[in-house]
Amino acid sequence: MTTSSSSETASIGELMDLSGKTALVTGGAMGIGLGIVRRLHEAGANVVIADVNKEAAETAAAGFDSDRIHTAVGDVSSADDAAAMVRVAVEAFGGLDVLVNNAGVYKISPFLETSLDLARRTIEVNLLGVMACSQAAARQMIEQGRGGRILTVSSIESLTPSLEGMAHYGASKHGVAGLIKTMALELAPHGIQVNNVAPGGILTPGLGPLDDDVLAQFAASVPMGRMGASDEIGKAVLFLASDLASYMTGTQIVVDGGRTLRGAMI
């Protein structure tokens, strides 16, 4: 039985070096996704920016001016689209080593006013999208026979009651937290590590519907006294994608400035 990691004599630089590896980042065209793309690319990885918005993905890719960046377009909640995005990675770079499930949707809606259509779409993207993309990626990784990493950007709303008006969103994120645990158990024999990053309040373009007073109120509730930046999620994902996380699976890293220490989100 192996009792230690083969990378224990590697330098920090070697442990974080993703050269020769290929990552697929869903929802990678902006916000947290783009922050993740930047860090993975900086570490040497080939990165496929996958997004439902073709123009946004191409604009993001153009900002790198690199032959290690490629784009794919698709809806993560479609199994066919998920498989097609994985094929893009394989065709562009010869394989797939890291999947980052980052794509997600949210819309504030009081519980009694939330339609099943809105709840269904939220769950389709935020939960079933993770499942569809993870299945497609895992099949490719198993075929390659060299293991891999499946990482999901979830939310601290999987740990506490959601903010009022976000019950449907919170339900989708609680589902993700449960999903990755069983995924980790089933995929570990194939050398595939499955982990989750749970962000707190992160300043991104997606927060546009929230007014400044709401954002200020949330920031004041964070022990560190501020909202987070997309790059702070990118760094956490890089850690999990690298050999620094060689003995981690089925768990999550909370990146929230201490917000969950204050208890319920309401």
C-alpha cells in the first residue's frame, strides 16, 4: 500500500505547475469564471473557456492572445452540449485533465412568488449542469487513464439557510454539496478527485441587480469587512487543481471572508 505522495519531494513551483494539462471552465467568459481561467492559464494549463454566450467567450479569449486558450459554446444543462464541450477540449489540446463547473444562474424571487419554471431552470443549470458536465468529463478522464480533477464552484448558501428570496438558488447549491460527495466516492478508484469551492459574496458583473445599499450591508456582515474578488476564487481553484491538493477529495474550501461564522444568511 502506498503511504505517501509521489510529489512530496517536488518544489512549490513544480506542485503548482499545470503545464501540459488541459482545463475546461464553464461560465468562463466573465466574473468568477474568468478569474479562474486567468489563474489556470498562468499556471501553464491549456484552458477552454466554455460559455453559453459565444461573443463573451470569444472576447474573453482574445484578451489572452495565447495559443493555450480556446473557446466552446454550450448550455451546461444539456447532456449533448456538455459532451460537445469536452470534445472541443480533446480536439483542441488532446485531452482533458481538469473540469471546473462554474456556470450558474440566480434570480431573486420571494418563496411564495417563485414559479416552478424559475426554480426548475435554476436547478437545471446549477445542479443538473454540474452532473452533466461532470459525467462527460469523467468519461473522458477514465478513457485517458490518468485521473483528473473535477471542481465545482458552489456557494456558502449550501451551508446555511439562503438569503430571503433565494430559496430556489439555495436548494440547487445544497444539491451540489451532496452530489460531489458521492461523485468523489465513485470516481476515486479512477484517480479522479472531486472537490468544491464555496464562495461568499464576490463582486462580479452578475451582482448588477443588487443596489449599493444591499452590497454595503452584506459587506458589513463579513468579518473581514469586504466583498471578495473573482481572483480569490481563482486562487482556491488553482490550489485544488494542483498537486498541492494531492490528498483531497469529496470536500470543499469555503472562501467567504468568515461570513458563515455569523450563521444563517437571512
